[in-house]
Amino acid sequence: MLKKVKFAKEASREFRESVEWYESRVRGLGLRFTDEIDSTIERIRLNPVMYMEVVSNIRRIQVNKFPFSLFYTTENDTLIILRVFHNKRKPIKW
């Protein structure tokens, strides 16, 4: 199991903006989004190689209940969240 979790700068910004957007729409929805992100991170931590590899050492997992994907990589015992990506956005070019 991966022990540490880090958010890359871009992922941190995307996550914060998404929480704020959901919370501005419905009170408490930002917290529900945060809970789903936390749950998704735990799924990754339990089995990081289970999810689709999109490019060398970068994987993607769909967030439950929200139209988002997390793109991540691992280094030693650390999970690094690279993007908190809304699925309707223009695809990422790595």
C-alpha cells in the first residue's frame, strides 16, 4: 500500500476550483465531491497498478458519482495526483 499522497500543483488547483464550484451550486456538494476524491485515492492506494495506464507510468481512474478522472503516478511509497480532470474538458496532451 502507498503510504503518502501528494498533489501536483496543477492537480491541487483543479481540485480546489472544483470544490468551490460545486459548493457554490449546492451547499454541501463540495464536501461530497471531496469525499469521492478521498474514496478514489483510497482505491488507488490499495492497488495502484489496477487502473488503466494512459502513457508510461501515468494511470487514470474514474471518480464515482462525478464526471472527473484522476491521473496519477507513483514514486517509491508515494502516490502523486497529477490532475483532477473534468471528463468534458479537452483531452490532456502529455
